Amino acid sequence: MNESPPFTSQDPVAVRGVIHGKVIELESQPEFRDGEIVEVRIRVVSNTPRTGEGILKTAGILGRDPEDDEILDYLQGLRKSSTYREIEE
């Protein structure tokens, strides 16, 4: 019967997590001391869309240019500042 060898610091440990910028939030606590220096290899395991990705796809060309927010804010300001006159019946 082949028994697995005891755990050593060289044995890789697979733990899933979610990336938030430079921080990876792990789903479970790995069995290492706090502050231990480790090597991390990252592999995407799902194609879960990022928050807001869908709206950017539907925005088309407006989702790509950072100046668009300024233009839309300017147009909204024009709409709010416009004065309307009543039409007499």
C-alpha cells in the first residue's frame, strides 16, 4: 500500500481566492504561519464577469473614452440650466 509522504514546505497547496487589486482574498485559511513567505502562482478558474463589465459592453463606444463622462455632465448641465417658456393656447 502506498502511503502519501508527510506534508513538507515544498508541497504545493491549492487554495481558491478572489483578486482585489494587489490583495488575494482566500476562501480558506492555509496551514502556514502568519507572515510566512510563500510563492504564489495564479490561474483563472472561472470567467465570472467583473462588476460593471456588462454595462461597459452595452455602452459601446461610450464605455471606452474617459472624456465621455465630462461631455455627458456638460450636456446634463445645459439641460438643467435651460429655460423654457410657456406656449399660450
